[in-house]
Amino acid sequence: MDFANNQSVITNGASQDTSPILEVKHLKKSFGDLHVLKDISLELNAGEVLSIIGPSGSGKSTLLRCLTQLETFEAGEVRVDGKNLVVSALNEPIKYAPANVLREIRLSTGLVFQNFNLFPHLTVLQNLTLAPIRVLGIPREEARATGRRLLKQMGLEGKEKSYPCELSGGQQQRVSIARALALKPKILFFDEPTSALDPELTGEVLKIIKQLAEDRMTMVIVTHEMAFARDVANKVLFMDQGVVVEQGTPDFVFNQSQNKRLSAFLERFSRN
Amino acid sequence: MSELSTLLPILWGGFCTTLAIFALTLLFSIPLGLLVAVLKMSRYRIIRYPVSFYISVMRGTPLLLQIVAIYFGSYYLSEYAGVDFSFDRFPAVIVAFSINYAAYFAEIFRGGIQSIPKGQYEAAYMLGLTRAQTFYRIILPQVVKRVVPASANEVITLVKDTSLAQVIAVTELFALAKKQQAAYASIYPLFVAGVFYYIANLLLSMFFAYVERKLNYYK
């Protein structure tokens, strides 16, 4: 499979400087009295894959939703490809960047949802071309050609005219990955991409994500698939109760770390 | 059957008035209903509360009374204010029907809009669609499919409700049939009028069944 065409866009610009493509510093978020994210900091370089693991309710998904602007947060700094999501300093009350900057950042961050969230009234190809045509102003024929190429990469050739309801869950999730890629994002976020799938369909989605990783797509993946998290990632981050308990290379997190909460979590997982 | 040949043209004239009330009411009440639905979902109480009150009055009082109120009310208010904004009979009927049906349509549309999963908005947001693009390209097409069955109910009820216009002496189908009933000293004209309503609604039911089938290309 060939992701070269996306790849050129993905690494452009990012490869020239060495600063991380994603930087999060001291991010804090609460729902009322409940502190969901207590003090999250992380860094990710272009072309790297970060897996986020942790028990349910640890704040993984909320963190992803903060980084993709689906939730607001109360404090912290987030920098995506050199652009600041927040313009206030760390010790000041939070102030977000102007709307046009937020939108630019949003367009450079794709999100693959747990429940796909495809547009059911549009065909597979229309799902892929709507935003490129309407948002980026790409000519219709060009957008359709890109869409067809992405479908081919996802192993979905011939499904252009199908409606999402006619596809299996695994196929729908691959369409939603293609839809996110159609905007040529700099970072692709995955929010438990296989949690809504039957076990036999999980593999086909994970295979696609692995291929993206091999093509050096920058990705942040929240997942409960431990073996996958270990194999695909350059970096693994373990969260529990709103804090980053441990982070490092997959080997460090899965094999070497002596952290008690982490080993208890991994223990529970291997038992299940 | 010579009776029928004189009766039919008379009733046909009334039926045309009925059709006019029907068509004009739909023309005004559907867009107004959509607007009311959106206003009722406003995050501002100062907009939401009056809209809720309007809907509760429209649904909580007889349409018959509303027609009378619009017609005579506008007349008396004009007298009182010294500015003539009173309605003629036919426009009064259209106004009363439109604001009444808009309230019902609004609730149907609101239900439809609120039944669209939040994920659809989030996906559109992540793809950079504007709020208007999200509403017109993602939400509204899905709402249409969901509200067709309930709207069909309202539309079919409207055909029959048009007979209420006779309360302020608008000579629609049923009013004319009643006049003929007196002339013929028979309820026969009323039955013929009933056939008119029935055929109209039969055609509408077929139309809506067709629309539902057409919209069934996705789930």
C-alpha cells in the first residue's frame, strides 16, 4: 500500500525543524468539581506514534477531546505544529487563540471516533469529499480522485457509492479514517477506534493504522488493545485518575517500569 | 344522478377554497415551524420562554377559537387603536391556520433535530464545516427523513381541519355541502363532500408513502 502522497504533506514543514509537532504542558480540565485532567504534559515528534492507555475514566478520551477542541480546558498550553491553541501564559486565566487560528489547528488535526460518526445520508465517497470541496475549496474532480485513492488504500475499492449502513463496522471505521485523511491532517487522533467493533473486525482496522504508522503518519491513539499499543507506538503514555503515571518507550512502559499502578493495570488486562 | 351533476360543480368550487387554505397553510407553516423549532432550542431563556408559551397556547386551545380570535380580535383591536389592520375572512383563516400548524410542525421538527446524534455535529466540526454548512448539509437532510411520518399525519389532519374555516363564513367545501344539505333536504351532499376529503387524503397518503420509500436509501 502506498501512502506516499499523504506522506509528502504530512512531513512537509515538520521535518525542517526539530521541535515537537505536538506539545502539551500542564493541561488541566474539570467537569464541575471533578478534576478529570490534573496536570498533563506530553510531547510528540512528527512521524511518531503515541499510544495512550489506562483504565476507563482515567481521562484518556477527555484529553483527546481537549486536544481536538471538542472540549475546552481551564489551564495549560497546547502547541500543534508550531501554532498555539492557547495564547495566555501558564499563570494567567486561559485565553484561546482567535477563531481562525483555532480552525486552522482543527484542520491540521484529524479525529477518528469510536463510533465512526460517518454521515449516513451521504455515500462513502461523498463522506470523503464533502469537507475537501466545501471547506478547502478543492475542485470536485480532484477531491473525488483523492477520495478514490484513499479508499483503495483502505482496501475499500468499489465501495464509493455504498452508504455507510451497507458496510460492516470495520469497513465504516476505515471509511472514517479515510475521511480524516482526506483533509491531509498533520496529526491523526484515534479515540478507541476498535472499541465499537466485533473482535473479528478489530484486526482489519488495526492493520490499517499500522500501515499508517509505517508510512510515518503522526498519530495519537487511545486504545484498550494492549498488544497493539505496544507494537505500533514509539511512545506509550499510561494515565490513571487524570494524571500521567508513566510514559516512555513501549519497552519501558510494558516491561521495565516498576510503577505499581501501571503493573496492576497491565496485570488486570492480561488476566481478562 | 342529475342531482350529482349539479352538486359536483358547486362542491368543486368549495373544494378549490379548501385546497387554497391547505396549500397556503403549508407554504407558511412549514418554514415558520422550522424557525420556531430553532428558536425553542435557543440557549437564551428570553427567546425560549415566549416561544414555549406560543406553542402551548396554539396547542392548548381550539383552532376554531383561534380563527375567531384572529378575525374578530384584529377587527376590535383596529377599532381600539384607530389603525386598520383587521383581516378579511380568508386571510384571517390563513393566518390562524399557519400559526397554529407552525406550532405543531415546530415540535415535530425540534424532535427531529434533537434526535440527531451529537457525534454528527462533532464530526462536522472536526472537518471544519461552518455551523451553517453543518445544519444544511448534515443535520437538515437527516431531519427531513425522520420527520416525514409525523408531518404526514399533520398534513392529512390539515385537509380535514380546513372545514373549520366556515366558522367565520369562508365558503370552503364543508360549508357549501351544508348549504346544499338544506337545499336538498338530505345529508347526501355531506357524503359527497366526505368523498372529496377522502380522495384528497388518499392521494396525500400515497405521496407520503412514496417519499418515505425514496428516503429509505439509508438508515
